[in-house]
Amino acid sequence: MHLVGGPRTIETFHRLGALDQLGLIVLPLLTGQGLRLTPSVNNDARLRLESQQVLPGGYLETLYACYD
């Protein structure tokens, strides 16, 4: 299943153990101090970088595998 969402969606599905992969698209915008994407997910969350690619416009797409 492909699910689109923000920090709450990521946190909810991560807490349930229902994330196999996490894909992010980073937009090169600088505004203020920024927000942490997943405030309640521990820094020791187990993610493995699977791929990354630069998209038109300078955007960066990254794909991580989530594991326990």
C-alpha cells in the first residue's frame, strides 16, 4: 500500500510497526528554523538507505527500508 501523509501519519504507522519503507522528497526551501519530521520517533529508529535520486528542480527523493 502506498500512503501519503505527514509527521503524524509517519509516527502512527511506525508505532504500529506497519512501515516497510519510508520515502521522502526534500524540497530545497529555507524558511525559519524548520520542524522535525518525526518528533516522537527515537533517534535509534532502524532505517536503511535504499536509494536516492535528484529530481528536476533540485528536489531529492530518498527511500529507506524500515526494520526492527
